[in-house]
Amino acid sequence: MPLCHYHCDHHESLCSSEYVTGNSIIGNGATSIVKLAMNTRTKNQVAVKIVNLSMYSQLFDKEVAVLSAVNHNNIVKLLWYELSQDGNNIGALFLEYLPFPSLMKHILQFGSMTEDVALIVLRQ
């Protein structure tokens, strides 16, 4: 899928052609799937959120706007995004990859947290 590259001003310029995704889906939801990608040169990993723009264009635009404006240690960083140029109407968000599980996965796996632990997590 040929993509048109856009990068966020606060990040170094990156090139999606240096990244490969396999069949490794690391997340999915109602609007997208997220795959793990690796840089063929540096071996750095990123998460690639793939969105069908024919159905979710406005949500994609809002997510790009919000993630581009936010800079916080506890929020995944948007590295850059790309739009397909071949008529497939696909958008891709290239995100910082965090290998540890989400809070929801942690709760599903280990159950509820004590109030003391929850307060520590929520303060972060």
C-alpha cells in the first residue's frame, strides 16, 4: 500500500518504508487494528494503528490532532501518520510501542486492584 508520509514536528523524521509488519496483531477495536512493526535497519519497534478512513475519517483526524498536541510520559506518543495513496482509504498511525500490557488487560488478568494500588496508578 503506497502511503503519503506526514511526520509530527516534535519528532525526528522517520521513514515507513524501513518498517515491516508481520501477522502480529497486538490490539484491535471497533475502528482499527494495531500491528507491531520493526525497523529493518535499527530493529526499533513501533505500533501501527490501521484505520479504515471511509468509515472513521473524522475519528482519525481527531486522534491525530489530540496525540500531536499532547506530550506526557503516560500517554503513547504519535511518531507520525500516513494516508494511503492508492484509493484504499487507509490511514496509519505510527505510535510509540509499549511492550507492557494496558491497564484493562492487567485487570482482566489479575483482577481488581486494592485502593492503595489504584491510587498510585491513577496519580501517574
